[in-house]
Amino acid sequence: MCEIGDFSAFKKPKQLYAYFGLDPAVKESGKFKGNKVSMSKRGSRLARRVLFTVALVSVRSSKCGQANNPVIKDYYDKKKESKPKMVALGAVMYKVSNIVFAVLRDNKPFVLRTAKEHEISYKSNLTLVA
């Protein structure tokens, strides 16, 4: 929270993502299009380290074998099937950044829900306008 400062400056989750320095750094010039894309790391170093630590804790399992955050752990495992571990961890950092944005925007506590539970909750709150 201290690193973010005034949250009202962020209108979209991508702005917060870029503030943390997690956005992709585009390397191209003229006709050259770089295909090796990495994090820009332009943002707050401390906030990026905190997100990295939160992402590591989220994908780790406790001593008894139970995942700390089963929803994010499943997401990480699915990403790891097609991506290297650190790229998958970057995707988890992006997801954690989106969660932070939603919690601060809505001013509500974080509730751990699966994607299916979220979909059911969202559909129940929809009202049809004809």
C-alpha cells in the first residue's frame, strides 16, 4: 500500500501492472521486431519484490501437502505445462496484481473463489435489460 500511494491514479488494472514494472518491454526498431520479450522492470522495485514473494507463497504447498492458494496453484501448474517456470510465475504475478487492483478498487476483503464459483456469483448479480 505504501508503494502504491494514491490509488485513484490507476483507472485500469494494466496501469497498476505497468507501475509494478511487470509489463512487457518491447524491443523493436524499424523493420526489426524483437521476439524475446521480458518484463520492463521500470516500476517500483520494492513493489515488484513483494508481488514476487506473494506469488511464490501462493504457488507453494504447506508441510502437510495442501496448497496455500489452491486456485492460483492450479493456474500456475497449468501455465507450467506450456511455459518455463519463471514465465508461469510472471503470469501468477500478473494475476496477483489484478487481485490487488480489484480489492483496492472495490474496497472489499479478498475472498478465495474458484472460477466456477465466481461465474455463478457474477451471473446471479446480472440483471437483464430489455
